[in-house]
Amino acid sequence: MDSILKIDGPVYRLLSRIVELILLNILFILCCLPVITIGASITALFSITLKMVKGEEGGIINGFWKAFKKNFKQSTLVWGILSLFGIILALNYFFLQFYTGKLSFLILMGLVTFSLFFCVYLVLLFPYIARYNCTIKEACINVIKISIANMYFILLIIILILGPGVLMLFSPLWLVIKLYMDIFIGFSFIAYASSFMIRRIFEKYET
């Protein structure tokens, strides 16, 4: 029992990790408040969690702020582009319900295909930028190559990251639970959990 509770035991390590994730979640939310900085905040968040899963993280605050400043311009531009495409996709889905032509099914399939690519970029592009020094063009090309070669893991990552947000649109109870969790640890925990799979995928191409 003493070995479990001692300072280097599993309970202490678990509690320390929870505290780190809560702190990381607070930093992420604060840096997202201007909205335009959400992209840089996501990149900084994954910069820390991708190191956490391998025990490579240093100071949470200094590490987050350093990654935030380093990738600010690139991540902000990517966030703007993805936001624009997201709005366009949403408008297409909205107007599709008023279209009664014979091509409605083909249009829907096209939208679903573009939505899948959009989701891939949404969940993998910021972690890629956080992990590697590259241009936006290089990141976009490599993310698609990686996603094609690792479709199973990418689908799991999409479900893990975007699934809770989709569920809350259909369940008031889940909406309350998710909002409550997000305030304290939700964002950082999801990033941390998904980082195990993302880091595993990235490491396949680093050797």
C-alpha cells in the first residue's frame, strides 16, 4: 500500500498528470478566447500532449507559450482557411435540403467526401504543425498521405476528437456534461488521449 501512495508511485503520477491536464486546459481556453487564436492554441495544446505521452514534456506553461508564439502565424492562417471551408460545407448541407433535383444523392456523396477530408485536416493538421517544422503546403500534403496509409487509426482519432462535439448536438444531457467537463479538463484530456495514437502514427515516419 505504501509503495502505491509514495511520491513516485502510480497514484501520485496519476494525480500529477490530472493536475497538469487541468492547467493545460485552462491555458488552452484562455488563449482561445480571442477566437482568431484558436488555431495557435490547438497547436500549442498538441505540442505539449504529444510530448506528454512519451514523458518528454518540460514546464507546461513555458512549453505551451513557446509553442503558441512559435506557430502563431502558421496556425492562425490554417485556422482561418479551415474555418472558411467549414462554413462553406455547412452552408452546402443547409441548402441541399431545399434541392429536389435528380443529382441530390451525388451532391450529398460529394459533400460527405469533402467533409471526411475536412475532418482529417481538422484533427491532424495542427498536431502535425506542432510536431514538425514545415510549410503549410508540406503539412497538407503529408497529412493526406499519412491519413491514407493509416485510415483505421485516423477514423478512431476523428471519432475521439470530434465525436463528443457531435453527440452534444443530439443530447441535452450530453451537452451539459461536455460543457462541464470542457471547463475543467475536457479539451486537454481528449488531446492527450488522441496523442497516443497520433504520436504512434508520426513515429512510423521518423525512423
